[in-house]
Amino acid sequence: MSVNSDINVVFVLGGPGVGKGTQCSKLVEDFKFKHLSAGDLLRAEQVAEGSKFKDIIKKHIKEGTIVPQEITIALLKKAIINNQHEYKNFLIDGFPRKLDQAVIFEETVIKAKLTLFFDCTREVMLERLLKRSKTSGREDDNIESIKKRFDTFVNTSMPVIEYLDTERHIVKKIDCTKSVEEIYSNVKKALEGII
């Protein structure tokens, strides 16, 4: 089975702790979006019974490095196919993290209609992550993993955003230093034509 050509995929990118999950939750609540978090899919797969990817995923998450793209793309494609009968609009949060992921996803799954780039200072993201770590239970919400995730984002994800902006012209930059409500208002404006 393949992905229907009439669906809308929106990439949601930004550094760790920038608020991607919060904004995606609001869009799901107010509009008919299916939110696919690459991180959530990977975390679920690492504990899934009989998963052949379990150990590989666990190692990469613990080290704050990027899981091999074949695994992430396969999980995202499967999730889209499993939900496309019910949803036309998909938010893909935290993906693509590398330039080749973007190119391969768009060649083998579907082209994204838009990329929301949540931009924020490193200081604000760190403050949010340390606050979240008190309640999240996520093993990558510790200071060492957080620093690695920042570095990984800058070194690998920023070139993706630059490519999607200059080559595909589908990036909308959202200032995420503002309040949740102000950010959401700007997100809705950026999505005009899709929602």
C-alpha cells in the first residue's frame, strides 16, 4: 500500500524544547490534523515486542544521536498509511533531522506542503527542557543529552531547514520566544491554505 497523493504533510522542525509538541497538540485539538512525532514513534518502537530495531533505537536515543533514516522513514510511512483513511492533514514533528532524510522522504513517501520552523534561543529551550525534565520521565531530558541534542540540531537540522527554504520555498519561521497563545496565532497564519 502507498501514501495517497491528496494528503498534506507539514514538517514541524525546531530545537529540543522549542514547543513543537505543545503547538502540534493545539492544532490536533482545533483542526483535523494527525500528529506524528518521529521521536514518539521511535520511543514506542524501542519497547515494542519483537521489534528488530529495538536495540539500535535505544542506543541512538541514549547517545542523543540520529536514528538511521531507513528506520524513521519506514515508521513514518507506516503511520501515514495506517491513518490516511481518516486524516488528510499530517503534522510530522521532529523530522527530517538530516538533509538526506528530507530528500529520501520526499522521493519515496510524499512531498511536504509546508515546513513550520520553530525558532528560539538556546537559553529559552534549555530552561523549558530542564523544567519539563521534572515531570516528563524521558531519559533524554538530562543536561548531558540536552546539550548533545542542541549540537545535533544545529549541525544536522539547520541545513535541512535551509534546503527546504531555498530549494523548496516551503518554510515558515515562527518566533517561539513568545507566549504559547502568540505562537499559536502565528502558526495558524502560517497554515492558511491548508487549514
